[in-house]
Amino acid sequence: MEKSKVLVVGGTGYVGRRIVKASLAQGHPTFVIQRPEIGLDIDKLQILLSFKAEGATLVEASFADHKSLVEAVKKVDVVICTMSGVHFRSHNLLMQLKLVEAIKEAGNIKRFLPSEFGMDPARMGDALEPGRVTFDEKMVVRKAIAEANIPHTYVSSNCFAAYFVPNCSQLGTLTPPKEKVYLYGDGNVKAVFMDEDDVAAYTIKTVDDPRTLNKTVYIRPLENILSQGQIIEMWEKLTGKELDKSIISAEDFLASMKGMDYAAQVGVGHFYHIYYEGCLTNFEIGEDGEEASKLYPEIQYIRMDEYLKRYL
């Protein structure tokens, strides 16, 4: 079967650049939006030029120019958006509504994958303020997709390893702890941790798969369903050093929000749902969903003990 043409929106970002590389690696004709607003951002331009050298086609289009978006969409079969939804970087989720309008007008798209790549927002209706804005905005985009009757796949990839694993899930840092760690509750609530390149590989696998059409794909491979305590234990085993552990109750953790800036409050809320409520693993995948590692057993996903070795 001929591979679909894939357009990546947000291709220079943390997730986007991996999606572009996975699309090329899996043999899809790959197109990447180049926005004129790039200005003097030399890093983004160099990333785009590297994609071009690897075989991608750069397409100039802007969210401020509806016609350019429609023309870009008409060139492909599948659109994947990877615009950031995290508050400590940039937060542009609702800009996707302009992309939905362009896809609707173009009328040729076989599949749209909006920027999700985290917790399933449909399951986060009771999320805490202010962090719930992330989920609410993703649901606004989903509503627009449904109203426009656009074929879609939603990817729930859970926790990106680089943000949650080497730091043993400590807030405010990305590097491993040296002496002590804070343990959320008993540290036994299970979450799901994924190497970002594996997330991209699974995502691209879905675009031509009829089994994932109009469904949510959860990337939840069995061996990467782990607790914070297990992550800490892995790091201690690798280093041969036991860390000093301080337990934080749910009440104290939520109280720590007071006085924090907005982005930090969002982070605390999301951590609370993951590590105290178990929002990533406290449900069974229903008929409206699929689990990626079962669909694509050929992908040899990275286990977290192996992932941690790069930080030694």
C-alpha cells in the first residue's frame, strides 16, 4: 500500500522534530510547515534545513494566512500537529482551531492527529485549576474536529521520559538527584513513561492503520508501567547509591502550590493527578481506544532502566 503523505505542523519543536524523523524513517513523503514568523530564529531554521537534507519538503504557511494553510493541507493526506501545550515553554493549543478550519475547507485529509501527546483530556474532566486549562483546550479542539467531521486519531503518550525519569520525577529539575528525593505518597502509584523517539515511531504507525481511525491510541507498553518508587530503585541500582527519601502527603503537595507562579502551579496539578490519583493507569482501555504496543509489537521500545543509563 502506498504510504500517506504526512504534513507536520510544529516540526521544529521537542515532539515535532521526532515526528518528522519517524515519518521519514517509515517511508512517508514528509512535509513540514515553515512559518515566515521564524524571523531570526537560526536554530529552528537549521532544524528545518536538516529535514530538507533528509528528504522532507518544506512548505511555507502561516496561521495568520488562512489561504496558505489550506494550500499546505491540500498537498498531503495526513496532518500531524505538535504545537506545545506546556506552560513553561509555549502554549499554543487553541491555534489549532485555525488548522481545523483549513482542513475542513481543503476537504482532502484522510487523518488529523492534533497536539495531544500526554494524558487523555477526555478523562480529565475533574482536573484541578489552573492545570486543567491544558485538558479543556484540547477538548475544545476535539469538539471542533468532531463538528467538522474530520477523520482523526488521538495519541495519548503519557509521560515523556526526559521530563519524568532521570530526575526521579522531582519538580524543577531534569537531572538525577544526588542525595535526596521527594516521594509522592507511598511512591507506589503506577504511571507510564515513554522514550520520546518511541512515541514518534508509534504515532507514525497509526496514520495509515484503519484500526486507529477515529480512536484514541494509548501508548502504554507493559514494561514501562512503573511507579515513582520503581524509577528511584532503578537509579539507585545503577549508581550503587541509596537516596534519602522524604515522603510528601497529598495535602502537603497541593499546599505547595501557594505562592508559585502560574506555570509551576500547572505542573503541580498535573503531578498530583499522575502520582496521587494514578490518572494514567486507573482505567481500562475501552472500545474507543487501542494500545500501541499491542498493535505494533515490532517496535522495540526502550525500557526505563536502559533509558537511565545515559545519565550515568
